Amino acid sequence: MSSTNREITRRTALKSAVLGGSALAFGVPSLVACGNNGGTGTAAAKQVDLPTYRVPTGVKPDLAGEPARGIQDGFFTMPKDLRRSVDSAPMSGGEISIMVPTLAPPPPALSNNTYAQAMNARLGGKFTIRTAPSSEYGTKVDTLLAGNDLPDMVLVQDFGQPRLDKLLENKFADVSDLLTGDKILAHPHLAAIPSKAWTNARMFGRLWGVPVERPLLWNVMLARTDLMKADPGSIATTDDFEAMCAEVNDPRHNRWALTGSYGSFSLPAFAAAFGAPNNWRKDSDGSFTRDFETDEYKAAVEFTAKLRQSGYFHPRSANLTGSQITELFVAGQVVCNAGQLSGWKALTSVQGLKSSQVTAMPLFSAKGQQPALYYGTGVYGVILLKKASTDRAAECLRLLNLYAAPFGTEEYLLVHYGISGPDYQLENGEPKLTDVGKKEVVNVGYVTGSEFRVMYGPGQPDWVRAQYEWEKSVAPHGVADPTLGLYSETASRSGDEEQKVRDTVSDVIMGRKKIDDFTAAVKTWKSAVGDKIRDEYAKQHG
């Protein structure tokens, strides 16, 4: 659920991404990677090769995944004999700083932080993690980009800024010569990042950073199975889903079938069920079609509006935050919510639900449509390196390589759990963070995505098995966004036009406007910016 899911959406095309926001409802990708030119729509420039992908070796999983299809390796226990995977300290003294968002309070100061002291000792220098609250992060990044106070590295989640090519050239290091092809093998843990994630870091034909990976199978509708009469596996159509909503909905006893974060009303799940594109669709003639231009998306909006009109959504769904949705879900006041995959584990490991109480819904589809699941971008963001010497950039990459150490290594345990005793203790042989560790070991997931490369939860084998089977069942139905890897200068300046469509969709779902108003809003968007955006994408795609 969203309090632990770190939902990322684009507030406008001119802002760096922040947590939450109504864009989640409209298929706008959380991270728009860039193409190969300066946004003029001209032919693509020559691209450098992506880094060589090298599957990490060492620990055999209990459940073997298929990374290319988005299926993670599953582990029931932490290996007893951990191997050391980084021989020497990445840093040669001095200090490296990074800027990331956070959902947590600031950790204790270095002088009173066992975890930070241990990390610095292992890194061979001082690593400073500068943070900003997630709700303010986009504004903070904009301020940094406009000034001269950039840290050595900064996590950027949205690349929709106008004249992005000039911004990258002026502010950040081109790391192509350090990472392309087999050069990445100097940093073997970075080489374990899937190629689809690296696509987000290749901009204008060059590599401009290191992706912080997330699973491709990121979108999910979670459900309280203990509150459902029907077997979730029996729900195969939108009609079945609507019938389930009617069965579990009970406002008199403070229970609703559905909600949606930040006014999304779970629309992405319904859009996929009705066969709408994942943000954009590339047609057989090479042209591009936006999701909300399609009849399938229109049908999904009408379906969502029908569910709301029937009273199946929690009455505060238009304004609920992620943490509020989590509270409602855990309390049993909401039965289903379209969220993100990391929430499944968190509901049992953090929020206290039993594995038997929560599951991910199987894919269901509208009549005449095939089941579909929107792939995520495969990343949370991209870590960009401030323009500096090649030696300095290489030092930063060595640091990131240690943070990306895979499951089953000494470094993984250190990065994610800290020091035995103060930060974690073993329970039945599995590490569990102490109260001190929960305060000290924060923001790790913004520096590395290695924890999402596998399914592992201390003492949670039932969850591992359930999520693994779900991933296997939905992976064949993944739908990618064909514009990932492309950049449109017009799109970078079209935030107001996009927002007008989004607002109209919300108004239709809330019953304040009619579906004809949505059709008119899309027509206006098309003439104002849409046709230009599609032409720029088509020219870049080739």
C-alpha cells in the first residue's frame, strides 16, 4: 500500500516527480526516459550500447525467477554463509554526497548513528545522504538544478524538463565511457541491473546515470481475501469484479469495496482490463496513439464512474493519501486497492496482516479483451552524477556498486540491515531490524534497487510463494509503454493541457461532468499538443 509503496507520479511535465499525484490515474509513466535527440523530433542520433547484463551468481534461489519477464527470484531464508563480494573500499577518503527523497524522519546524526559509521568504514570515506520529504522533493530538485549546489549524485525521477539535453550537458557527467558494453563489468553489481532498467538512463544516445531498479511487474490490485466471499481466482471478467464489489460493499458497517490513492479511483487497473494502451500505443503504421484517445480508455472511465455511482468506493477516495489508504485497508474498511507490488510484502511484514488475509488479484478483463497488466518502467529513478573528473565519477560508481550488492552477500546484509546487535537481531536465523535499526537504516531503497531483484522477507515464506505464483501468472500479459526511451519537447511543455484532461476524467468519475465533456477535452488536447507529441515520438522511433 502507498505508505510503503513510494508511489511516483509526475505532477506536471515541468516538475520533477513527487510521491503520489493524480497522474497515477492516467497512465502517465513515473519516469519518462529520453530518446536520442534534443526534442526536435528529428531522426535519432547514434546510441551507445547499453551496459552488458550479467546475472549475479552465488546463491541458488528457492524459486527461480525470469528477470527478463519481470519474475523475481524467491528466497525463503537468508543464507547462513554470506560471501564477501567487494574486496576493497570504493572510496579513497574524502566525502561523497547524494540527494534522495524520503518518507521517513531524518536518521540520527553520524556521531550517534551506528549504521552510518559502519557504512563509512566499509566505503572508505564519508557518504552523506541528503534528503527531502517526498512531498517536497520535486521542488527541491528543481531548486538544485537552477542553482549551483548540486551534490555529487542526485536521484531524478522525471525527465520531462524542456531542453533536457542542455541541462544534462551543463550539469551532469556523461558516464557512457565508464559503463557501456563490457565496461560495466568493472562494477559487477551494477551489471546485474536488468537492461530494461538501463534504457531509462540512456538519454539522447548517451548514458547519463545509474537506474534505481524496481520490478517490471509493479502494478497490482491488492485484496483482503478474508473479507471476500468469492474466491479471488474465480474473478475473470469486469462483470465478475463488479459482482464482487456488490457482495462485499457494506457502508452501514463501515466497509467499502474499493478506494484509490490521490483520486485515481483504481483507474489504471480498469484501463488495462478494457484494453487501453499503457500510456501510448505504437500502431502498425508507425504512428502513436495516447491511451485516453481510445474507446477502450473511455469505456474504462465509464466503468469506474459506474462503480463510484454505485457506492463501491470509499467516500473519501478523491482525497485519500497513501498512508490513509493503508490504514483503511489494514482496518478492513476497504477490500481492494490498485497499488504497487511492494505493498504486498509490507502489509504482512510491517502492517501486521497475516499472509492468508491479503493477496494480489488475478487479472480480469472486459468482454472481448485479453487480460493485461501494465508494465512499470523498471526503475524508481535514475541517479545522475554531477559533472566532475573521470576519477571522481568512477569513485561514485564504485560506491553505488557496493550498495547494489546482491542478496546473499556480506554487503547486502550490511546495506539493508546494518550491524548485528544495535541495528538487527536474528529471529529463527533471519535478520529483523530493531527499533534503532528502523531509525538508522532508512533511504537505502533510493540509493539501490537490489532488494527488489529478489523476493525475500524474514519469516515470510508464504508471501514469497504467493507473489512468485502471481508473477508467473501475470508475466505473459505484460504491456509495455512504447514511448519509454523517447523524448518530446512538446510533451515537456504540455503540463497544463495534460492536467485539463486529467481533471475532466476525475470530474466524470465524480459525476460532475458527462463523458461527452471528456471527449471534448481529449479533442482539445489533440489539437493543442497531442498531434505534435505523437509526431515527435514517431520521428524518433524511426
